[in-house]
Amino acid sequence: MSLISIQDVDLKSKCVLIREDLNVPIKDGMITSDQRLRAVLPTLQKVLDAGAGVIVLSHLGRPTEGKYDPKLSLQPVANYLAAQLNYPVRFSTDYLQGVKVKPGELVLCENVRFNIGEKSNDPALARQLASLCDVFIMDAFGTAHRCHASTYGLAQYAPIAVAGPLLLRELETLERVLRAPEKPIIAIVGGAKVSSKLSLLKQMISRVDVLIPGGGIANTFLKASGKEIGISLYEPNLIEESQAILQLAKTTGCEIVLPTDVVVGKHFQDTCPAYNKTLSHVATDDMIMDIGPETVARYIALIETGKTIIWNGPLGVFEFPQFGYGTRAVAIAIANSDAFSITGGGDTLAAIDKYDLTDQMDYISTGGGAFLQYLEGKPLPAVAILEERAKNAICV
């Protein structure tokens, strides 16, 4: 992979536009998880120290294009960045009309998804954004799989387009896991739906030694194996596909490990009583919400044998305290493991945050969809256009 980095360009006195992923949860104007924000601080500081004027773009949530939504404003993020950098941050809502920024100034622009044409990668919008800068830095790994105006489009039309430090670090770490991982490799893939991670599961069984499905994904595999899962969340239209994956794993030498006991409830509520049951005792009106203690012990033992651990997605409804034991226990086991661990995905980050394990994980990816797409072996559009630009670039 051949990409131009910020070390290859002179940023002094230049107007530099940086696309970051500042998409963080905000409740009542307060940021509830700042992992992604902390990850971008070194890039911003580095570019400011280089003597550039800095304009930052990001999205937040999924607003209706062309309609302002105060709940999805980046104003709280501007306040956060100012406090963390101990540096004034100007907030711009009319940046499409032009932004004047002097060397050493930092401007955060309002949510790019308020702009009509952002998600459709409208060329006119992309060119308008590109006209704001001398140099564009694509640093948002979390949106590198999106062919949007502020990602792919900007990289296509900016005078100079380079890869940012955070983006490069993400790619280098994932390359290490994909190209030269230390074995055995344990992959934990949780979440609600098999359909959203079908390609990943197929890729994993040819690359990893042990695959542990979790959450609704595990339920679908259990159903495909002929187990009673009651009224648990699963995907009936993917039973045959799941059976095919189970069979294929036998030919690749990948061990798919499913729960032997579970924690069930009768309703999807945080006040619902929890009951431990072996699979053979799951009733037709039970809802599987977590893995049981026997399964937890088995998973921890497997994690302890691993040299590389990939984790994406919780193992149960960890948002409800009575159904969070499995996810918490597995998270702690990964944190305490001697293996190299790489974790990613919004719910996974939330779990790591909740259990205060951030500093104990080897690498936490800022990407969700991009993390999955890269692990699936699929190209990331924003990275592909940066590579294309690098082939003919003249760095100044």
C-alpha cells in the first residue's frame, strides 16, 4: 500500500482540511464516550504545530440531509476539543460560503451530513469542500468505507490529498493482523444479525483457529444446529447459510464454538429477571440474552490460549446489568491476555468503555463498518482514491 503521509508535505502556512471521525454519542449536550475524540487529538496537535491553519470536518449521526438537527450538532465536540487541546476552537456553520483561517487557527465545521449531496458524493459539493484548502488530510478510518463527498470526493478533488496519522495507524495494525498474525487466532464476532457480518464470518473461518459467535449471531447458529432458542432474536432466512458456514468450518480447520448454557429472560427489559439454563432446558417462551457461566469459563480458557485476538460485537445484551456478565467477563479476559488484541465496532467500544478497560486493550479501532470491511478483505474507497492520487503526486 503506497500512501502519502503528512511527513511528505510542507504544511507551514497552508490551509489544511482534515476529515476526522468525531461521531460520538451525545446525550443532552454531553459527550458520553470520548474514545474517538481522544484518538484524533495527536493529529490535530501535529498539524497545528507544523504551522498550518486547520479546518476540521466530520459527520455526527444520521440526520436528514438539508435539515438542521440541534441534537446532531458538533458544537459540543468543538467545546471538547478546545478543552482537551487547551486551544481556541472556532465553530463554523456557514463554511460552504468559505472559511478564512490563519496559520495556527483551528476551525471545526458543522456536521457535514447536514449538507445535501454529502452521502451521494455530489461532485459539486466535493469540489466546494476541496476549494477550502491547500492540503486535504483523510484521517477518518471510521468513514473510509464510505464514498461520500467529505471522504472520497474531497480526496479526489483537493489540490493535495494525503493519509493522516490515525488512518495510517489503523491500516498498519489491521495489515499486521491480516498478513502476518501470530497463531492461534481467536475471533469473537457478536452482534444482533448474521446478515450484517456474513462476509466477515466467511472470511474468518478461513483465517482463524477459533471463531466464537455471540449475541443474535450465536442464536442463529444455535437454531441452525437444531437447538431450542425460544423467542430469541435470530434470522430464520439465514439458517441454511449458517449451516453451510458450520460445514465449511470443518473443512478449513476452524473451530466454531457455540454456547452450552445461556442466561434467559421472558421480556426484553432491563427489569426482566434473569435465569441460567443449559441449552436443553431453554423453553419455547425464553429469550436468550447472555451466555451462561459454563460457556463463559470455556471462552476464557480459549482466549488464554490465543496469540492474536479479534473482537467485534458483544456476547449478550450487556446494556442490561443482569445480562452483561458474559460480555464483561470476555472483555476482561481479552484485556488480561498476553495475546495481541484488536477490537472494533461501536457496541464493542461502548462495552470496553463501560468496563473501564480502554487502557488494557492493545489496539482499539475507531472504525465500525470500515473495520469489518477491511477484515473482510474488501477495499476501502477513501483509501483507494488516496492510493490513486499518490501515484501521480508531487509533494510540496
